[in-house]
Amino acid sequence: MTDYKKATMDILSKKAEPPLCFLHSFGCQQNVSDGEKILGLLCEMGYGVTQDITAADLIIYNTCAVREGAELKVYSLVGNLKNLKKKKPGLMIGVCGCMAQQEKTVENLKRSYPYVDIIFGTFALGELPRLLYKALTEKGTAVDISEYKADFPEDIRPVRNSGFSASVPVMYGCNNFCSYCIVPYVRGRERSRSPEAVLSEVKELAGQGYKEIMLLGQNVNSYGKTLDEPISFSELLRRINGIDGDFRVRFMSSHPKDVTKELIDMIIDCEKICKHLHLPLQSGSDRILEAMNRRYTSEKYLETVEYARSRIPDFSFSTDIIVGFPNETAEDFEATLNVVRKVRYDNIFSFIYSKRTGTKAAVMEDATPEEEKKERIQRLLDIQREISSDGFKRFIGRTLTVLFDSADEDGYCSGKSDEFIIVKAKADTSVIGSFQRVKITKAFNWALEGEIING
Ligand code: SAH
Ligand code: SF4
Ligand code: F3S
């Protein structure tokens, strides 16, 4: 069998310097995590990594297909590379990820952007060395969007973006087929990593001093169901919580139909698990939830929230909401606002519905004008702003644990509390990557501010 890693590098290493690659991932953390693995594979081959796109010998866009806007952005960026490629003939360009997994993207790229060298889907990440070799030795674009059974090799070490916060996928794919969503079509059916693989990765990260572990899956509550020895996500959390080290654990996303009391109890009982749940509502109208194929009602959703709040009265929730699903009426939208008012989320990610060809919702007729949808999303944002600015006041005077992650311009640094809320404090950059106890003094509608308490 040809060793494509070596064969590719034999061609490329004619230059004195190692070739450089630039990769940008769009979309969700799952995709960002794939991007880190692709970089790991390229580094293993002998590539160096650069943040400077003009210095790169290989540029890869790891794309997202969840909304039309995400796709248009990629086409525009790939369009911009035409001139760079003219100036630098040896430059290779790759497009991968969820958008690339779709036939229509491959056709569009081949037709309108023929200078793209490689296109590979979400299943073919491990095929990259072969595709690079093919692109270097044959004419035309090297394409692989096959649905391979095996996931990315476990032995490739990801090149992580951060030295203190790490994403760890626990499962891939999705079986839920929410009627608006392209993800099951571009990521395939659910499959879980073995608990041993997840635990050993977390152990290693904890040993390296990572402070935050984000467990990833499109619906983490389905974790372990298809393994030879089934295990629940709550049990996985319990085992991760038992790993030594000064780190905290988050996870995304939970499907409301699958959240159990057992999961909430586990979050509350395990000291390393953040007391926060990202629980995508999508809509508060039962009629729309049914059309979305979400398989829960607003009542069932609210029961979960109430149970968590019966144990921790201000348990933190965030959510995703789609505004303007086909034929969402004014009453349906009011029902969403009602749930938002009842739950009092700390944060909402809201999106105007975007038609995704190939999904069930794409063929539903939709009479609601775009203007109306924009007005609705604006109302939702206004209401949420009031809720968070009022809700965040509950933290004034309290001390929160904050993992600082960035420097602001004004002598402040910011990070996230356990509740996943942005917290600012006056501090020098040495706090970045560490936990600090912060006494909250001010609440805004988007963040908190406080003072770091020493000792
Ligand atoms: N598996 C996760 C995330 C899916 S994608 C989950 O179920 O929560 C992230 C978010 O994008 C979704 O929660 C949804 O709110 C939004 N989204 C998905 N498809 C969309 C579409 N066609 N139009 C607008 N928003 C969409
Ligand atoms: Fe998409 Fe629904 Fe799966 Fe989330 S659970 S990825 S929204 S199909
Ligand atoms: Fe986008 Fe794919 Fe994630 S479609 S949201 S990058 S799974």
C-alpha cells in the first residue's frame, strides 16, 4: 500500500523550508475539533502551521452547511483565493467539512472555482494525505465525499487552538432528523467513541494542565447507546468527574427529548461539571415543534427546567431558537416568547430559519415575509436583553469561578464563569488560562464585571 504521507512530502520537501498550512474552520465546535485533527495530521506529515494565509502553501477551509449565510461566506472566501493562487502557482487549496460533503457543493466548486485542488467530506478527513498526493500528481480536483465507516484515526494528535480549553468529541453524527437541519445528511448516523478512548484523552489533557474540557456531540444524551457495551452519558460524566486534576467539564448539545433527571442529578452532584445546560428549545409552539420533528412539547421542556431549578433555584440555561420556521404564525412566535420568559435563559443564540435543500422543511410552503421574521427576531433579542440584564443582577456580591481566556483593550481580561457567562475584571494577561475567584460588582446585559480575589 502506498504511504501517501511520505509520497506527498517527498514531492513537497524539495524546498528547503517545510511547507506551511493554513486552516480555518467554520460552524460548530465539532467542526472546529475536526479542524484541529486535520492540522494534527498535516503536522505529522511534516507541514508547519501558519496563521498568515499569504505565507501558506496549503489553505484549507473546513466548512459549515447549517445555514445559507455560512455557505455564501465560504464561496466568497474561496473566490478571493483566485488571485493568491495566480501569484503563487504551487499554492494548494482545499475545501472540506459539512458543505463539502454535499454533491451540489462539489459541482459548484468544480464549475466556478476550478482552481480548488482538493474537496473532501466529513468522513474522509483521514484520506487527506492520499488526496494531496493525487492533486500533486494528477490533473483536476481530487475529490472524496465517500461515507467511510471508520472515524478519524484515534492516534492522530490534534493541534489544539488553546492551551487551556480543549474540545473532546464523544460521539459523531446525528439520528434525529429535525426537519430543518442538514447535519444528519452531512455527518451520517450516530456513533460513539468508546468510554476508554474518551477517558484516556481527558486524563491526558488534565495531565497537561488543561483547565476546561468541552465534551462534544450533536446530541450527547444519545452517547453510548450503540456501543457493544452500552453506557449512558451520565455514567460517562461520572467517570470523567473521577479523573484527577484541576479542570472543569462542559458539554454540548443536549436534546430536550433525551434529558433525564439522572443527567441533571449527575451535573449537580459532580463537582467538576459546570452547573449550566445548553438546551436548544428551537420553538415554544407545540405545533411548530411537531413540524420540526423535535419530539417534545413545551410542557416537557419546562418540566426539565423546573426539575433543575428545584435543585438549584437559579440553575443556568442557554438555548438555540429558530425564528420564522415555515408557517410560524404570530401566535406560535408568542408561544416561544412565553417559554423564553418562563425559563429566563442566561443566553440565547437565535437564528432566522434558513431553507436547507434536501431536508423535509425545505419543501414546506412558507408564507411569512422575511421582514416579519426580522421583526420577530428583533423582539426576541430585545426581550432576552431585558431578561439577562435583570437575571445577571443575581450575581452581584457573589464570587464566581472564572476561567480567563482573553485580554480586552482597556486593561481588563475576560473569561467565562461556570454558568458560561462572560466575566470581565481588571487584570494583567498573566491570568489568561487560569481559574480566578471573581467577586461580581456589576451586571450588564451581555456580561458581568468584578474584582479578582486573591487567596
Ligand atoms: N445538534 C445541535 C446543534 C445543531 S446546529 C442541537 O441539536 O442543538 C446549531 C443550531 O443551528 C441549531 O440548534 C438550530 O437552532 C440552528 N439551525 C439548524 N438548522 C437551521 C436552519 N435550517 N435554519 C436556521 N437555523 C438552523
Ligand atoms: Fe440537527 Fe436536530 Fe441533529 Fe441537532 S439534533 S444536529 S438540530 S437534526
Ligand atoms: Fe455546521 Fe456541520 Fe456543525 S453543518 S453546525 S459545521 S455539524
